[in-house]
Amino acid sequence: MFKQVAVLAVTCSALMVGCGSDAQTEQEETTSNLIEAGFPANDIQVVDGAVLVGRDGLVSLAASREMLQAPEGSHEQYRSVNIAGPGVTKICVTPTVWFEGYPLMSQGLDLALANYNALGLRITFARGPTTGCTANIIAKHNMLSDGRSIAAFPANGLPGWIVDINIGVNAYPLNVSEQIITHELGHALGLRHSDYYNTSISCGRPYPDPESDPENVGAVHIPGTPTAATPGGSVMNSCPSLSDSGNFTSGDIAALTYLYGW
């Protein structure tokens, strides 16, 4: 499973994705919107009713429509066009009962939330259920044999609504759980893979094939952060390794401060 932790192949019931002809129409429009927004076609997958980019970014129809509203020529360490809006100040991440049944994943969630809260951003995270939430994220688990974890990208000014962590994470050291959940929450805030243009940088081999986008059209560079990825250089690298600390690097901190600082 490691060196890479990939994405979820979801069912209609698992992620509450609609089924039938309406769902197919939504998938086709979402895919079309992503291509128009500049995402390489080989970076887009439709897996069991869900449209994914970068193998662990779940894109809703609403999110794909927002991506078309980016200024022409914009180049988005990288983020998607969508981020959480100014009305989001407290994000409550509520794990399911089954998620809480995996101790290292449950502890990893607490550490991941602490990673974000330590930065002093305008957005704080809390473990739910609790009160005062201006946005909510569900933390659930999946049991796919390929080790996939995913998160939804922001839409309608709200962070992605779900992070779905593979239970295989529970078999590795706590830093791995912390790293992966921190990574997926980064997607929920709009961060893209720091090595989206060549995933072999962190994965050690093309996984999937390097995402061909030399003009950075499908990702917006965040000012003040590195434009080139390095192994271990970001929690947002496509693939983690057992040696990753689970903590933010200086590039990660610069990116999140730029997007969500005061």
C-alpha cells in the first residue's frame, strides 16, 4: 500500500452520489467542466459514480461549475480554483462511529486538526459533534484493498464535505495516520497535490501517469511557496512515506497562511 495512499472508489450509497441517468448527466458535465477549466483529461477519473481528480480529489458538479469562473490565464506550493469562503470560521469534523473504532485513525484525526489549529488561521477546526460550526466535514472510513483515501474539494464557499480514510492506515505508525488525514483535509480546503505535474516525485514511479500540465493551467500556484515539489517537501505530495512526520512543512504553512491567514 505504501508508498502511495490513493483514492476511494465509491458507491452511490457510500458518498450519497445520485444514481441513474441524472447522475450520468452530472458526471459528464462535471468532467466537461474540469477539462474546460484546464485539468488534463488523464487526471480525471469517474469511479463508481464519483468524479475524481488527482486520484483523491472528489469534485461535485457545483464545484466544477465554480472552477469555470476563474479569471482567464490564472495560475493557481498549488490550489484548486475553489477555496472556503470568508464566512467559514469554524470547521467541525465529525467522525462516524465506525471511524472512531480504529484507534490510530481516531488519534490521527486529533493530530491533524491540531496541525491546522496551531497555525493561527482565520479558520479553526474542532472535532464534532459540537456547536458553533460554520461548516461541517464527515470523517468516515473505507475498506478498499488498494488503500485509497479521498476528500471532496470546496464548493459554494464551503470546504469539502467529506474525508474518507482507508482502514489500512490503522496498520501503520501514528505519524502516517496524521499525515494522510492532514493531507485529505488540505484537499477539503482546496489544496492540490504539490507534485500534481509529476507524481513520481513522491510516489517513486508514475502513479498514475504523471499529470501532464506544463503550463500549470489546472492548478493555481500560491504566492510565496515553492513551484517545484521534492520528496517529503509537503504534506500535499501525492504519496506519503513511512518517514513523513505528519507535520506541515514551511511551504505548507506559507500556502495555508496565504489562503486562510488573517
